[in-house]
Amino acid sequence: MVAPSYLRSLQAIELALRLGSLTKAADVLSITPAAVGQRIKAIEDYLGLELVVRGRSGLQATPALSASLQHLHAAFKELERFSEVLDVQKGEEIHIAAPSDFVELWLAPRLPRFRQKHPRVLFCINGEGGVPYRVGRLDCSISFGPIRSGGGSEVLFRDFLLPISSPENALRIQGYAALERLEGFPLLHLDLYKGDPAAIGWTEWIAAAQLQRSAPDRGIRFQRMSHGLNAVVSNAGLMICGLALLHHLVDGGRLALPYPTSTGAWTSHAYQARFNLPNARPQVSRFRNWLLAECRQTLDWVEQRACEGNATG
């Protein structure tokens, strides 16, 4: 039996080769081209074989894959037909793909409120949940990246970047001279915003805040926001991070904002959702309405924090 993660990898390979590029496959799957590449690499690592190479005419199957490629295309053609029939029988299922940080930090804390109103709805999020993963069109895909125009994407919210710390470190910072308050505190870096031209890192923030800090580019780097937050909460350092996913952590006192929020900056990238609206089942439409309402509350909270001029914590 093929595990759901490798089924997704095979789906990425089949689409990329049939459409001729990672970008086109990513558009169908509502993920980034890099994520398509990661799915392909995952099964290549598992099998110990190179399956896809880039040739002069685009992506090509390697000899290791060529002999079985027609079977792969045929299998997914049948799966697509199967999913069309199954879609009618899904009942109260909702299938979602979203960044792990968004699910863990934002969606999971709020989802019980939706379930309380709609207890019969079952979720499969990133291949896991109350119903099994099924190959086919997703009900909802959520991503963070450049704002798309058209294509059915709906902007949920942009993010607001500024330094965060543990409450303990926020208190320690106040004991330092104003210009030197960052010296002695490790700086942590989050790579999530690397591709955003409007995003700020420590170098830009320190210059804008007119503070002093040697070697602002040094420090541990994190790919996942949740991993960086664990380090911050453990007093391992300060990190520039978006506020949008941190509502319950800031208001719950687990994280602090040690500097005035006026020193922060908005991202140009945004969290966006895409729904299969023309054929959406009633529970998917209800989830969409709920999601958009929750996102409006998040945006209101972030805007309120961004307008505050004094440090909070």
C-alpha cells in the first residue's frame, strides 16, 4: 500500500512530466514549485533513484522511470475519474492543504469553534485527520506568497513583521541602555519571508530603529516558524516574525513584543486561499465563510497591534 505522502509525490511527478514544468504542476496542486520539487525529491530519496531530470525541452523522466511512466499516467487518469465519482460521495468531508505553520499556529486553535457549530464535518488536512487522504481536487488550498490576481485566489491577510521575545527576555532588555539593548541577546532568523521584497530582517530593522548591534546577520536560521518560536519561548534569543499567526501566543502571555510596534513592517506577500467554488459542497461553502470571517478578525487584531506606538509584552 502506498503511503499518502508518497502518493502525493507520485502525483507531483506525474503532473510535472505531463505538463512539462514544476510551475504548471504547482498551479494545479495550489502549492509552490519548490514544494513540488520537494515532493519529487522525497520519493527519489526513498527509492534511492533519480526519477526526473531537466532536459533541453523541459522536464524528462530518467531511464529508471521511463519504462513505468505510461503506467503512472494511466493510474492517475483512472484516479481522477475515481475521484470525480467519489466527490459525490464525500458527504461531510473537507480536504485542505496548507503550510504546516498556518495549520499548527492559526487553524488548529480555531477549528474547534467551527466543529462546535458543524459537528458532522470531518477534516483531512495535509493528508491527516478524521478522514483518509484522497487523490483528487482539494476543497481548499492555503499558501503564503505573492498576491495572485484572478485564478480563484482570495487574500486572507498580509503579515506584520517585528521582533518577538519571551516575556523574560523582554524584561531583561529593559535593563540595558536604549541604544545597546540588543547586545548580548542571540538573534534568530526566519527564512519564511526570504522571497518577499518588502520583508525586513535584523539588519534592516536595526538600521531603521537606530540601534547598535554587532554582526546582526549571525545566528541560528529556521525554516519553520513553529521551530523558531520554540527557541524564542525557551529564552534562546529574539526573532523577527509575523504577528498574524501569533494572536493566542501574544495575548496569552507566552510571547512578548519588546520594542514599539511602530518599528515593524508589513509584508507584500500574503496568506491566500483557493476554493473549488463552482462545485463546492454546502459544508465547504460554510467553511469558506467561517474562514474568511476568522481572517478578518485576525487582520483587525494585527492592524490594531501595528498601530500601537509603545512596547507591549
